[in-house]
Amino acid sequence: DSGVTQTPKHLITATGQRVTLRCSPRSGDLSVYWYQQSLDQGLQFLIHYYNGEERAKGNILERFSAQQFPDLHSELNLSSLELGDSALYFCASSVVRLARASEQFFGPGTRLTVL
Amino acid sequence: DAKTTQPNSMESNEEEPVHLPCNHSTISGTDYIHWYRQLPSQGPEYVIHGLTSNVNNRMASLAIAEDRKSSTLILHRATLRDAAVYYCILRAYSGGGADGLTFGKGTHLIIQP
């Protein structure tokens, strides 16, 4: 158990819909990262938040957005869903923003299926 | 981040040592070498990282070549639970720490009982 929690575990929805995925980082971790894992693209970094502020963007679509709240939990919002958005979505947390060597702790993921 | 090259798959027997290689010929002087693994149906899990010297922890050892262009993750006594995809990742230390991890395809490690 990494200490990172994600809800829901599974989500099934239809094309065109909007969903929200939730992540609670480990106690004390200020950084939250979101990743997408699909069969064709592998594991890809989407976005990073540190203490409520966006710090970096990866391969995140404009239809996707995220935020980190004062209690440090984060939400990833996916809108206008397409079949290709079906994937596993992981969040990870880490302690320090500046230390590139710091390890990331991953949650169990949310499996999104778009029908 | 610089690119890494790993074999697609490797097979080993239970209770034997496993050496997982990673080539990173374009590594820069401040790149850290990280290893993560992903067990079936789970999120990635941190294994170990290093910069120049060899490193040991309770999970594994990391041997880094003197020129740092390659490294080897060593599992001293593989168990069935070590069957996973292992990712070798370089992280540039140039300040900021903002970027996420760049995962390649990794090495699928198969452990035979």
C-alpha cells in the first residue's frame, strides 16, 4: 500500500460525457502527478501540481483539466470523452518539488471505460 | 530527459539472481537513474535510484557503469512476486523537479517456478 488513494476504481461512461477522478496523496506530500496508461501509448505523464499550483504539463489534452485543493487532494476532469480516452489513470505523489531524485508513490489507478 | 534502452523481456528462475540491463548512452552528468516496476494490475512502484555510485536497498541493487552510459538493476533472489515490467528512467537534475516521469516500454520480467 503506497498511501495514495484513488477513487473510483472503475468508471464506465459514454462518449461525450464528463467524469472526475479523485486522488488523495500520501500524508505530507505536496506534489501530485497524473498519468495515463493505455495499450497503444503506454504510461504518459499528464500534469503536475505542487501545493495547489500547476507546475508542469505533459501530454494532456485540452479536454482534460486538473486542480489541487487546499487539503492537497487532486481531481482530474475529463470532458467530451472519446473512445480513445479509455485507459488506466494513475496519480502519484512525492515529497519535494525541487529534488528531481525524489521518488514518486503511485496510487492503484482508476480504470476508465468509454463506450 | 535522455533516452533509455531496455530488452523487451527477460526470463529467470525463482530464487536465482536477476540482472536487468539499461543503456543510456546520452546521459548527462546530472541525470539520476531511477528504476520503477509495475506488477500486474497495479500502479508503478519505486525500486531504487542512483547518480554515480552503486546503491543498495531492501528491494534491489543498482550497479552503475563507470562512464554512466549503462546500469544494471540486480534482484538478488527473485521470487514469483518480482514478475513485473521494470522501467529504467533518467531524471534530469536541473532544478524545478516539475516534470513527470518518462516511461519507456520497460522490460517484462518473467519468473519461472
